[in-house]
Amino acid sequence: MSAVSTPVSPASQARAFSAVLRRDLYVTWKELPVFLAQVILQPLFLLFVFGKVLASLGYTQHGYSDLLFPGLLALTAVITGMQTLAFPLVVEFGWTREIEDRLLAPMSTALVAAEKVLFASLRAITATAIMIPVGILVLGSIPWRWSGVPLLVVALVLGSMLGAGLGLVLGTAVVPNRINIVFSLVFTPLLFTGCSQYPWPSLSRLRWFQVVTACNPMTYVSESMRAALVPSVPHIAVWVCTVVLIGSLSVLLTLGVRGFYRRAID
Amino acid sequence: MAANNLGRVSLNDSSAAPAVEVDELVKRYPKSPVNAVDGISFAVTPGEVFGLLGPNGAGKTTTIGMLTTRVRPTSGRAMIGRVDVAADPVRARSLLAVVPQRSNLDRSISIRRNLTFHAAYHGVPAAEATRRADELLAQFGLLERADVKPDLFSGGQAQRMMIARALMHEPQVLFLDEPSTGLDPAARLFVWDRLRELRDRGVTLILTTHDMHEAATLADRVGIMDHGKVLALDTPEALMRGLPGSSTLELSVRAFENGGVPAGMIESLEQLGGVEQVESLPDEPGDGQPAQWRVRLYVTGEASELIAPTATLLADRGLALSGVELGAPSLEDVFIHLTGRTLR
């Protein structure tokens, strides 16, 4: 029985990983209209009300929608990543126990968590990409610089993973009967302190709020998006954003994977 | 013992290695003052059906949890074949399958997809998975509704689906946690038949149950668990043979007003001819019923012949017999004999 002494090959763990990912993609594909409604509605309304309605009525300055659009891309990436991961995870661990079949697949438990993060990030990236045509449709035109696309992509990937990381931490920390209260306590502040509706440097007149927003990692996604699409608007330096995002991501993923192990193995 | 039955195929060419082995296995959950599993040891031979029998909270599910990589042992060792479960959980998972107490089917996808995705997780090629799924769906009577999502199904159907799913990657050891709890009699017989077929194909089965009938019917050997310990482990026949006497006589006696029983009553009963041992049973107070004293006599020979002498003996002490039950010893009696309590 020489096979027993050798570790399970990385190839077979990769096979299990890709099968689990395929399962998630299959379910998303089967429920595509639900997915689209879920990810598009909120940013669509924000965009429509703040970018279109208020502008048409003259309540916002000309150019506000240019500033808002990159912020909403950041918002969509982070929130979609978080929602995709956190809600189902709480339900799977708490009620349906659907995750057990994947936890018993021949792959390391960390890989099951990693698949969750990858899948949530993919969904977040897709949802954010969909916001671009939606933005053109609602606003007539969006701020766009081809030279800013590489930075946009980096911010998009980091923002989506950041959302997924937040989702992993929340999804493993929250017990099912607390899900509503915890999510409203986390979700609303995250939504409004992430600088998606205003550039961070402009908050210098509201110093305390500037400090609060600096603590929300989503701020750095919004600022990077603005740096990519509307660099003329004052923004936090790109390198600062990248460092903070990579730092927060490592902390969240470490905490999240630890939480995942706690829930997966008694 | 079971492994050498004719027709059993050993999946493991090295007959020396047990299919499952636990050694001084201990689990203590954080903040718990006692061990949920308290230093148990046993070995299961390939192809054997091994039952863990005990009341809820005895530590059966935790034992299964440790063997199936979902519960981390506090100390001791759990092996699946030659794989140390704690040291190499990934490989252990490829060798085993679990049918849990409560449905954990994937409700977002059809029954058939539940089976084929499970196979894909375990690296079974797609064509082979499709073939096995068709075969298992037919065998488990699920073919007609194979393309329906599982949340519409009854407990018995969910149980069948989970067993079918578990078999998709052809595990060497199949764990079933309370396989027939909550099933109607027909569904239970169906599941039992499928489990016997698996046993005949050489799959090692480990099941937990608090149903002594299930343990006696299905298991080659039974480990009786209580408070995290294995109290006895043998074939059902040997366990029952280990009881004093060859049959039992259970008496219900209307006790005195104060619920008391005359001193020396048990000793007097023990002195009757043919009585091996006498056990006072836990009272099961009914609503508004007068206090009962229940006692079980383990008897050599015909238990019915003892009814008249015991009735006379009780009447002499001013006690009235209110119920008599004759029985052959069961695993339940073994449990009562070992713990002084009933299984539920």
C-alpha cells in the first residue's frame, strides 16, 4: 500500500477545487436573472437618483456624476463580494448544512474557503463590469480613460476580494439567529463611510468624518477607482491605497480562514 | 469475524490492517467539564457492519465526527485503513463517506446533480459519474424524480438520496449516523435492505443507532456506548448471552402508598428456583397512575413457570402484581444491565 504513504496529489485537490467552483458557477448560471437583479438594482438606483435625478433637478453640481460613478463601481465590487459570500455561508453552516458535502471532499478545508473567496470575487467582478454599460445607459456617458484601465482592473480585483474577505469574516462569525442585526449594523455604515459618494480629500472640512472613512477599507477602493477614471479629482495616492488594500485583505483573509476552520471542524 | 464470511470481498489486500481503528480516542469540547468521548478503542475489520448503540448524548456522533475529519480529537488516534485521520484528513476523506442524521443535500441542484457533483468533488470522471448515478438512482428508486431539487422530498427519500450520493465515489468505509431515525417502517426496511446489499459487496459500514432492534438486525458487532465510553463490544448474540439467564420475566408491582417496597424483597426473589439475577428497573411514572415497582428477573429455563411462585411471594408481603412481561433478552436488556437505565 505504497499509495497511502504519499500525500494526496495537488492535482487531485485541484480537481476537487475546480469541481466545487463549477458547482457554484452552474448554480449562478441557472439563476442568472436572480443574480443580475440582486447585483444591479442597488447601484442602479443610487446611480439614477444621485447621478441623474438630483443632477437634473439642479441639486448637485455639474460633474458630480463623474465623481460618483467610480465610487459606485467600488461599492458594487465590495458589497457584491461580501453579500455573495456571507449570506449563503451563514445559511450553509447554520441551517441547510449544504457545505458538508464539500467539506468532506478530498481537499484541504482552507481550499474550500479559498473557493468561496474566488467565486465571490468572480461574481463581484462580473457585477461591477455590468455596471459600466448600465452607467452609460443611465447617465448618457461615463468618465473613461483607457490609460486608467490597468489601475481600474487592479482596484476592481482588490475591491472584489476585499468584499469577499469581509464576507468570509462575517459569514463565519455570525450565528444564524443574529444574521439580520449584524448585517444591518455592518452593511449600512460600510455603504456610507466608503467614500463612494464623495472623494476623501474633500472631507478635510469634516475632519472627524474623514478619520472615520479612513478606517473603512472600501474608501481605498473608491479612491483607486477615481484615480483610474477621474485623476483630476483630488484622491489618496495610489500606492497608499494599494498598500492599505493588500494589508486589509491579508488581515481579513487570515481571520476569515481561521473562522472557517472553527465552523468547519469542532 | 464478519470479514471471513464467504462472498465478502476485501478491498484491502493487507488483511492485517483494520478498515477502521480508534485507539484511546478522547474528545472534550471547549468549556465542557466532561469528555464527550472518553478514551475509546476498537477496530473494525474490512467488510464488517459495526454498530455503535447508545442513548442520545452517549458520544456516538462525536466518535463518527472524529473518524470523518469533522471533529478534532483531543487525544488518541483514529485511523481509516492505514490513514491517520487527524494527520492526513484529505486522504481520509477520499476513503470514506458519511450519511448524516439530518439532510445536508444541496438544495440548489437536482438529485442527479447532487450525485454527479459529489462524484466530481472526488475526481470521478464525468462519464463514469453519469453511469454510476443512473445505476444508483435506479437502485434507490429515485429515477423518476431525479431531476427535481431535493427540498421537496420526505425524510425517507432524503435518506436514500444521501446514501446514493455517498456511494458515488465508492468509499471503502461508509458511516451512517442514525440511518433510520424518523423513517416510516417501509422506508426503514428499504434502507436496511440497501445496507445489507452494501455489506454483501464488501463495503465496511459503521452505523450509530439508539434503536436496539436496528443494531441487532444489521450489525455484525455492536459497541454499547454511554457517557463517552464503550461499555461492551461483541456480536449481538454474545452480548445477549452475556446476560445472566436465558430469558427474562419483568414484573410490575403496585407499591405501598408511600411508594416503598418491603426490605429484602429482591433477595427473596433471587432465592426462587431458576432465578439467576434480579434487577430493580427505573420507574417510568405514568400520568396519575399509582406508584409502580418494576423488577426484572433473569431466568434459566421457562420464565412462565415462575409467574405463580412470584405472585405468591409478593402476595405474602401484601403486594399485588399488576403486570407481567415475558421476554428473551435483547440488546436493550444488555444496556439496562450495564447502565441501570433504559436506552431512551
